[in-house]
Amino acid sequence: MVNFSKKLTTDQIPGWEEHYFNYKLLKDRVKEYTEQTKEGNRDRRRVLKDFSKLLDDEIEKIVLFMIEQQGLIAARLEDLGKKKARLQDLPLLQEISELREDYREVGLDLVKLLRFVDINANAVRKILKKFDERLGYKFTDYYVSSRSNHPYSQLQQVFKHVGIGAVVGALSRNLGDLEEREGSYLNIYDQHPLAIPKDPIIDLIKATADKLTNSTNFLRFLGQHALIAQEDTTGSEVEHIEEDKYHFISLVLNLVNTFLYMVNTYIIVPTADDYATSLGAAATVCGVIIGSMAVAQIFSSVYFSAWSNRSYFRPLLFSSVVLLLGNVLYALAYDLNSLVILLVGRLLCGFGSARAVNRRYISDCVPPRIRMQASAAFVSASALGMACGPALAGLLQTNFKVSVLTINQATLPGWVMAFGWFVYLIWLWISFREPALDPDVKDFREGSSSSSSARYLEHEEMEQGLAEQLMPSYEDDQTSQGGRLSAPSTLRPASSVVSAYRLLTPSVKVQLLIYFMLKYAMEILLSESSVVTSYYFGWNTSTIAVFLAILGLTVLPVNAVVGTYISNMFEDRQILLASEVVLLAGVLLSFRVAGTYTVAQYVCSALLTFVSAEVLEGVNLSLLSQVMSSRLSRGTYNGGLLSTEAGTLARVAADGTITLAGGLLGRAALLNATLLPSLLICLASIAATMSTYNSLFY
């Protein structure tokens, strides 16, 4: 396994060597600065000035060569365009075929240029992080802020490859014109982009450009919600996930588990306040009823994540049994007239949360070629469950007895979900296929230091390609014999909460704070909706269910717009900050200031809060996946677990706030009392985002 310095050398395109970023020179200079600073022989300002000049010179060298190559490609395209024009009057199939091949050669040269920019951009990122780690400065913030937003920015050329899009467009149009389309007189501008017959070289160019810019489409945007590691499949690397390890029905069972769990979470929201009052408690105890599931999930996420190191079938089986039992207890609590049994039932449902297993299965057992689709399906299943839960509750408006059991709108959600988990349990037992765990992979997952894990480490690093490694003590140029890292543990997943916490940079901590904030705001909105709307507007359960279902159904359309259009027009950090501001506006609009609190004000503020939170969640997790250490991409204490824990804690805090505020201040003051913490946390997250804004330049 080679380190980055050697990789930069071996991946260089012959003839272009002198134009690459001189990573070794700057790495040596960082080492020199570190030693001189420790000895007190270097002034801090002088170090920053000297290193900035070195970086400017290296980036300028890259940019000038890139512009030169763009000009050569543009000139070749112009010549080919003239040749194509001469064939308009006398089209000869042989010459058209030759012309198409000439365009493809230009496309291959463009791919070479994109890869040149890619590895140089990665070298710039790595040296900036190395400088900050070694000298303890926030040089990256200063350098990016002063260069990226300048009108003469060369950094923009490296990271955003300005102008190459026009070259890609010219290639696509001309290759499209040369394709044989019988009876068609349309060019590419007359058709939807997805309907254009694409030459394979165009797909290769697009894949390479997308890798460089992190530009996204709806599918990729949805996949990033899941925070599941995606492998780079544009190269020729061997996939470590074998096709015979993948089982479609097992993947479907994981997705159904996700869907049912989200339905289970939200099906009780419209009726939780009525259930509480029927058991002699205050309506605001609905916060505890809803939140008890999240309390248990804080612990279940950890043990399920650890359990999935050894098996997928057994944790899913345990999850289904526990959820079945929990829902039965939830339904029986009415006839037993016991709030304790109701809460125990909801706690058991939380202990059955296997979302960590679902994520892990997609990450480890789905081939990279379809992992993005599987990740998008995971998010879609969650969103659909979130919408179906309240909608289903709205349909369960009945009241009758079967022997000694009462079947009404409060108990029926429990019985329905118990039946759903029973059917799922049978399907799981019959159809799930446990994938064989490679002992080397198992050792690596669990952080074993055995020699067998070393072979997997080598394979893992090869697959990671140019992946970022945000490890404070990582020395990416240290090698032992044969080029192998002398400390394999630097690539091993975090083995404890403490080691995971040490890998959290300020940018990662801010993104987790944002995730906490948006989940807190959403949980306040959803969990207290039944209490607030019945108090101010007299809404019944059916009306509340329809309202919550409509909110849930906005998830996929909003993500489609953001993932397809907005994320390709603006940087992630710009969308992030704008979404936080809009969310703040939604929270402010939700306050009852004076006079009558109208339905229009509540609905508009709820839509503004919920939609902005959904947009924020997608962008937040996208940025989190970029700034998080690669050591957190796998293992028990992975990035998905950290984000899940942050979101679950937010839900617990929000539901606790509802119950506490309702118990102390009453329903009349509940709305403003619960919105105030949302407002303060939102302001804190905006301030934190501004403090790390420049480090989010990707």
C-alpha cells in the first residue's frame, strides 16, 4: 500500500510531471516550519506569509497548465467542427465514423485533464490539513477565505474547474449530432437531458467531473442522506464486495424494516395526547410517550451497530420480536389502565431500532455499482414511513370491543403494527440470507490488531483511492518495508466513543450540532402538533393525521428539487447557511405574539420549518460525509451512528421539553415555551456555521 506522496508520483501522466503540485516540497517545508517553531526561530506571521506564497505559486502553476490544455482541447474541437461542417453536404459514413473517433480521443484527453485537476486538488487539501495539524494554526480558514472569494481566484479554477463544462457540452452536442438517429432532426437542446443517446465517453467524462466537483443528482443527494460510505467505482479497482454476497430479497427486507420502524414511530403522534388523557395523565405527557422510543434508541443504536459486526440476521430477528412485543404492550395498556405499561411498550419499540443494521448492510453487503440506489431507497423508505404513519392513524378511527380487548383509535395503531411486525418476522425467517463474513473484514471492523487484518487494510486503502483522511496524528508519508504503513491502526475504524470523539474536527462538531438543531425543531413541530392544533383550532385526529401526512409527503419532492437543481447551482455551504436562516424564519413565524393564533400562520410556519429542515438535513449530511474522517466510515462507532445519536438525543430533548413545559406552564403557554429553545439552538448553529464556513469549501 502506497502513501499519498508515492501515489501522486505514480499517477502522474507522462509528460506532465513538471506541472503537478509539488507535494513533497511543501510537506518538507511544513516539517521545517514545525521544527523551527518549536525552537522559537520562526515568527508566526512570517511562516504564514512564506507558506501562502509557496501555495500560490504551486496553484498558479497548475491553473496555467490547465488553461493551456483547455485551449488545446478547444482548438481541436474547433478544427473538428470545421471538418464536420464540410460533411454536411456530402455525408460519408466512413468519414463520419472517423470524425466520431476523433471526438472520442478529445474526450479521453479531457478525462486526463480532469484527473490531473482531481489529484492536484486533493494534494492542496491534504497539505492544508497537514499544516493546520502540525502547527496548530487555522491556516485553511484564512487561505480559503482570502483566495476562493477573490475576483482573480485561482483556487476556484482548481476546485471548481471553471470552463470545462463548456468543453463537455461541445463534446456532447457534436457526438450527439454524429449519432445515427433515424428520422430524428432534433439536437441535444431540443430534448430532455435524460433522453439524449449518450456516447460511453460522455458518461466517463461526467463520472470523472462529478467525482471532482461532488456535483450531484437526485439519486446521489438522497443517498447522502443515509450517510453510507460510497466507493469510487469510476476506476478499475476490484470490488471487495462479491456479487454472490449480495442478495436482493435480503436488501428489500432491510428496507422494509426501515419503513415499518418509521411508520411505528409516527403512527401514534396524532393520538398520543388522547391516549394520555384516557389513562388519567395530562395531554402534554404525549411528549414522554413519543420520546420514550427515542430514549431507548440511544442505546439500541450502539449495540445493534456492534452486533452487526458478527451477523445481520440475528439483530433483525431480535428487532422484530422486540417491536412486536412492544406494540402489543402499547395496545394492552388501555385495558390495563396503565401508563407504565404503555411507556414500557414504547421503550421496547425503541430497543428494537435496527436502523444501524440497515445502514451497515447496505454499506457492507451491497455492491458499489448499486449502493447509491440502495442508499437512496433507504432514505425513501424512511420518508415514506414518516408520511404513512400519521396517514394510517387517520384511517384507524373506530371503537369496538373484541372479548375484553378495546379496539379504538388509541389502541389500534399498536395492534396494526404488531401484526405488521409478525408478518415481517415470518418473511424474515423464510427469506433472509445471512452473508458470509470474511474473517479479515471482521477483524478490520472490530479493530483487531491481528495479522489477518493487515491484508484487508491493504485492500481497503486501494479502494479508498483519493478519500480524505482527517486524522489529527496521521502521518501519510510514513512507510515501512514494501511501502506498507508502519501503523495499520491509522486506517482502523474507531474502537470506542472516546476514539471516535477524538476524530471529530471543529467542522464535524458543527455539522453534528446542526443535525441536532434540525431534528429538535422537527420533533417539536411534529410531537406537539396534536396538542397545539386541538387547543387553538379544535382539530380532530383525522385532520391532524392528514396535516402530518402532507408534511411527510413533501420530503421526496423537496429533495428532488434540491438534489437535481439547487445543489448544482450553489455550493453546499451556501445552501446550508440559507436553509438555517429559513428555518430560523419558520421558528420565528410560529410564535404566538399577540391576538388570535390563526390556522394560516400555523400551517405556513410549519411548512417553512419542516421543508427548510428537510433541505438542511440533506446538505448537512452531504457535508458531514465530506469533512468526517474516513476512519468513521466503518466500524461500530461510524458516522451513521454518530449522526443517529445526535438526532435521537435531539428528539429526546424535544419531547422532554414538551412534557416539562406542558406540566409546568400549561397548554396555553406550551407553544412559545417549546419554540424558545428551538430559536436559541438555531441561532447558535448559525453562529457556529459562520465560524467554520471557510473550512466547508469542497
